Amino acid sequence: MKLYTATRAPNPRRVLMFMAEKGISGIDLVTIDLNAGEHKAPAYQAKVPVSRVPALELDDGRVLSETRAICTYLEGLYPRNPLMGADFEERAFIEMHDRRVEWYWLLPIANCVRHTHPGLATLEKPQFPDFGQSQGQKVREGARWLDTALSAQDWIAGERFTIADITAFCALEFARLMKFHAGEEGYGALQAWRDRVAARESARAM
């Protein structure tokens, strides 16, 4: 199999961190240069019509895109150390938390960075700085919600590390590009959680 990825992008990093947590190896990594527009090249668009990374090319030639779908497939292939739940009930609650993080934390961070950071101007045409700044306010709202939750429990979805923590961590690391630092903004529990995740070996996968 081949995993099409991109340096520093949060969604490819989510898959790489997921793989590292599960000890998955043997998948070839193919780096797509987003700034050079390689994700819009005809050869890549033939595999992934929406021109996004990551994407997982299976041995039979089919291609899975979308981070959650790729992780679901890998979880099925490598069920040990389940990061998406051991039974239907746990899977449902972990997915709820992961979706919340993805939509109400990662998405505003990505929107803020894409529309305010000059380095992303080649990817986001046109940029809308006012929209980006408004998304930055939503990031702070998400930070308050996560900080409150993590004041009562160690991990995003409850008692153990899951895919929801991977999504939240990769989002928070990407938020550096909008100069957001949880501890400096008073979110102590969120910062302590971030530091625990950063100490895991999988956090170095990127």
C-alpha cells in the first residue's frame, strides 16, 4: 500500500500518528508537495478527484481518501490496540468526540491559518482575512470547551488515549501557525494534556 501525505499538514499527520500508535509499518509513504500544486496534477487527481491529502492506495489499486476512512480501514486491518473503540458502544462515543474535535476545533484552526497566514496564500486563493480572524475566535471557544473537559478527565474521549486525542493534538500543533498557545492563553488543562501527548513516541510521526 501507499500513503500519500504532505509535510506539516494536520490531516496526513493524523494518519501517521495513528499508524505509529498501532505500530503499523510496511506502507510506502509518498510525499505530495502542496505548495508546488502536486495535489492538482492530473496523475494525482486521477486517484483522488477532490485533490486532497492524505490518501491510501490499496494493493488492488483502489484509493481511500479522507482521514477518518483511512484510519477505519487500518483499524480493521490491525485491530490490536484499538484506537476507535473495542465494541459498538465505545466506538460510538469515541466517534462522537472525534467528530466534535474535527468540526469544532480542527476546522476553525485550519480556516484561520489558511485565510490569515501569508505562507498559505498559494493554497487558499483568495484569502479572506476577516473570515480567518473570526475563525480564530471560534478556536478560543473550542479551547474553553476542551479545557473544561480535560479538567475532569485525562483524555478527550474519557479514560484512555484514542483517535480523538490524535485529531485534537494535530490540530493544536497546527494552531502554532496562528500563534495560539494553550498555556499562555490560560488553558492549563489543555496545555497539560498537550504535553502528555507530545511525550508519546507517536507524536514525532509527521
